[in-house]
Amino acid sequence: MSQPSDKALVPFVSVDNMMRLVHHIGIEQVLIDLATYVEDDFRRWELFDKTPRVASHSEVGVIELMPTSDGEAYGFKYVNGHPKNTSEGLQTVTAFGLLANVYTGYPVLLTEMTILTALRTAATSAMAAKYLAPKGSDTMAMIGNGAQSEFQSLAMKAILGLKTVRLYDKDPAATAKCAANLAGTGLNVVSCATPQEAIEGAQILTTCTADKQYATILSDNMVGAGVHINAIGGDCPGKTELAKGILERSDVFVEFPPQTRVEGEIQQMDEDFAVTELWQVISGQTEGRKDPRQITLFDSVGFAIEDFSALRYIRDKVSETPFKEDLDMLADPDDPRDLFGMLQRAKA
Amino acid sequence: MSQPSDKALVPFVSVDNMMRLVHHIGIEQVLIDLATYVEDDFRRWELFDKTPRVASHSEVGVIELMPTSDGEAYGFKYVNGHPKNTSEGLQTVTAFGLLANVYTGYPVLLTEMTILTALRTAATSAMAAKYLAPKGSDTMAMIGNGAQSEFQSLAMKAILGLKTVRLYDKDPAATAKCAANLAGTGLNVVSCATPQEAIEGAQILTTCTADKQYATILSDNMVGAGVHINAIGGDCPGKTELAKGILERSDVFVEFPPQTRVEGEIQQMDEDFAVTELWQVISGQTEGRKDPRQITLFDSVGFAIEDFSALRYIRDKVSETPFKEDLDMLADPDDPRDLFGMLQRAKA
């Protein structure tokens, strides 16, 4: 059988190769680069084809497709969310993604996106904090020390110059895991016994817990003036982390309002609750932080454009490395009308 | 680095392996099997999660995601349509698909679907003809001798007992290619110089041409009583093959009305033009052909459930064969909360 042509081969980045690529570049450099790619795409937000996720719900979880396009490239992510998986030794979330050429319709990259999503989420948080956090922020409270916590801490260090992270989780084993992983990264890591202790002296408060419920990780009286809240864990219907009173005192910044009003912290508020779209800050159409005493809140739920940025980045970086395999995924008969002949000749 | 666990590996069927699998089973047997899988899923049509395709249009083509679920498995197909590709030596249509477990959200199969779509389209046509074509149909006119023509002919032979296929294409080279490919399949193949000649004595008229326009491949006066029209090529907005008068004299059967009214032959008709959903015939809720002199018309545009059936079939068949590779596509840390630790340990 003849070899498939180059055009029929799709570069694939496995989990193993993603890890190799990340270490080849360096984790902090990857976070810095990703923040730049996300920032560039937020700046040209208006030209993207934007749709809410396409979700298929079942009693135990959800499977979603998140497509978008900038007119030149088309990307989508497949991602599931199954909170009960952990107790069965499986991941709550797994993801992969694909980038295609809009002009030909041919896929140009297939990649794991579980690790990549963790990286892009942290890079997006740090990019937003650059515009929203008080000047000179050097201390972050990290409340919730699960899978995203180290990525958040390292992104804030690499992109914002964070010096100290103060960890809290209701499960001390999670805090111990996070502290151990962050040892040697250059961050000053402080393990705390209560949320109150964790937020002492912090200009940035990051919440990222796993409970799927209306929880109050930060109560109204815990949040004083002049902080930036980076709310990551209020990211699906029925799941929030902040007291309503905090939202009322904050200036709230979001990715894509139609999605955030359903999935974010602001699902607690009326439909006309005022929010600012982050892309408008980044493109210079409106201000981010205006006042040192202001409370800014990034109500982040994750949006398809951030995955698109991450896919673009991996496509650009992986092309000149060995960290990929070629998948024979596209049928490529010499004569496009002769698919059957190609199949028949393969019998020999 | 430790090996990923079995759960993190996704079986992948390449184009090469798909061809090997098809020949291992036998093309006609694959068509028969696929028709059974599609028929089974049409019989339980009501329990599927059905949405129109999610399309991203550009000036030169379209990229679509076609998801569906039966509550146990979730499937989607990625497919592009770029008519201008042929002149650039590329495929007009390429496709791949994925099947996942709804209970865990984990993908269980990734496969090429360019060849598989050609097979499932033909199997669906023949399955519909079983219910709609006149009893004892043994001759088919195949108008349009492109990539789908041999698959259609062979499926009608394997599933319906077709004996003779009468070929016509405005390009005699396409007819010659189709006739050569069908030589030795046991079909009596007659190459014709005009559409009128092709339909002589045929009980089944299959139209499958490529022009993206409102074309009239069959005019009203060409179609007499007692035939079944299998209309494949009227499958996107602005692309039809049949004169309106034929539709007015026919009983029209469709897959999913909201999609067919936009993409099928019936885009020419008013929104309330009466159609029968094919699944209702297959599940016994309504009759297919009622009268030998009736004109039946299957206005086929292709629907996500047919791809789902095809994905189920490949999953079932490939599992016990060597015709697959395992892709390391899902990150699988020992402790789900320790994704960062897994990444960090990979550095060593």
C-alpha cells in the first residue's frame, strides 16, 4: 500500500509529548507565552465566531464541544465533566482539542488538552490580573489546593511577579501536596489552617474549590478594599464560591456574558447585573482597575477562545520539534472521485 | 516515565486500518452490518438527543460538528465541505469521529470517517429502499458516478438483491471509473449516454451529483409511476437535483425534518410540505410503500444518528482485531488532584 500524502497526516500531541514539550520550553515560559496568545486573541475578540458550548447532559455528568473560529483557523475542544469519576479512580475532566485550516477544512493539529487546559486557565487568570489586580501585588491567597492550584500560583509568579502564595484547603492533604509541588519554584509558600489566615496580606484572592454546590468559600466580611478576586471554581450551573454581598461591592469582569450568566458567580445575580467584558479592557475600550481601593473580580468560567489560543500556540511550537506523531486520519485518494478504487486497491 | 493506564488510552482506527478492517470483514458484509446498526438506531429514534449540526461557515466552505447520544454512548463527527478543494488536489469532504462513554465521559474510539461515511450513507440508502422501493426491484439508475456511486450500487446489491446498475454521468470518465470499479462485483453494469437511457427499466433512481446549485438532474417528465427515488446529492442549502414537480407527485421520506427542510430537496417546497419521518416507517408507526404505482422519495441529507450507528459498529468490530492503535490522549495522574505533580515528575 502506498504511503498517505503529507496532507492526509494530522500531527498529534499525546499526553506524554505534551509533557515533553512543556519541559522543553519550560513551564513558566509556556505560561508566559500562553498569556500572550490569549491576550492577542482577546484583543481581536470581535472577529471570532462565538457560540455557547454544545453540551450533552446526563445524570452523572456532561460532555461538551467548544468550537470557535477567527476566520483563518477553526478550533474545538472536547471536554467532559463527571464529578463522581474521582471516587472511581477516573479523572473528573478529560479534554482533547483540534485545530483546522478554515480555507481547506483539513485538521492541522490534534492534541491532548487536559494538561493544556490547566495551563491556559492559569495563564488567562494571570493575564487578567495584570489588568485588574492592584499595582505591585506580590501575595496571593490560593483557596482550594486541587489540580489547578499549582498552575495558578506559577502563572501569577511568571506573569505578575508574585512572591508569596498562601495556601488553604479544607483537606490538609491537598495543601501538603500543593506545597510540596511548589517547593523549589522560587515562590514563598505559606500553608494556612483557615481561609481567614490565607487571605492575610494578600492582594489577590484566588478561589478554586471542587464542591458542586452553592458554597461560600469567601464570605462578605472576609473581603476588604483594594483586592482582586480571581474566581475560578464558580464555573457551572449550581456551583458558586462567593457570597452575593461580595459581588455587589465588586466590579465584575467576565469572558462571554451569555455563558457566564449561566455558569459563573453571577448566576446568583439578576440578569441585568452590570459586568464588563474583559476583552474590552484588553483592547483599550474601557478601563480595568481605576482605583487602588476598588474590589475587582474576574468571574472566570473558561471560554472557547482561550482553548483556541492554546491550540494555536501548540501548533506553532510543536511544528519544529519531535514531540508529535503523524496520524493517518484523512483519506486521500489520488482522484477525489475514486474513494472506492482506493479502498479496493488496498485489498492487495 | 510510567506507562499511561489502559483507561487513558483511546483506540484509534486510521484510514489504513479502516481499509484493512473492511476487507477483513468484506465490503458487502460491512454494508449489510451497517444497515442493521442504522436500522436498529432508527427504531429507537425517540430516545436520542438530537440537535442540528453545529456549523462554522466561511466563504469557501463549512466545518461541522454532528453530535448525538443515546444516553449510554455519545458520538460526534467532524466533517468539512469545501467544493473548491478538488481543483487544488484536496478532498472536498474529510471526516473523523469519536465515540465516548456517557457514564464516564471518557472517549472509547477515535476513527477516520471519510471511508466510513461513504459506507454508512450507502447502507442507509439501501436500508430505506428495503421499506420504500417496489417489491422485487432489481435495476437501479445511478445518476452521478462520483465517490459515492460504487458504494450505493454495492449496498443495493448486498441489502436489496439489486442485479443491474445503469450508470450515467455528464463526465464519461466518471462513468468509466465507476464501471471499472464495479467489474467483478457480480453486478450487471450498463454504461449509459443520457439520463433518459439510464432510467429505462429501473425501479430505483439514485441521484448523486456534485454541482452546488439548483440543478435538474431528473425532470418531471422523466419519472413515471411505481419507482423509488433515492436522492442523495440534494444535501446542503442551495443544492438540489430534482424538479419541483417530482416532489409534488411523490411521497417524501426524510431523516430529521428541521435539517432536511434546510438542506434537502424539500428546501424547494413550502415549510408545511408534508413529509414522513423514516424512523416512523421503520418502527412500524406508519407505512412505507403502500401501492406499487406510488412514487416514493428518500430525501437523504445524512444525520448524526447514522454516524453514531457507524461508530458503534466500528467499536464493536475493531475491539477484537489488530486494526487499531492506542492513543495516549487522556492525562491520567494517579491522584486526580495531582496533575501538576504528574507533569513535574515527567521532567525526570
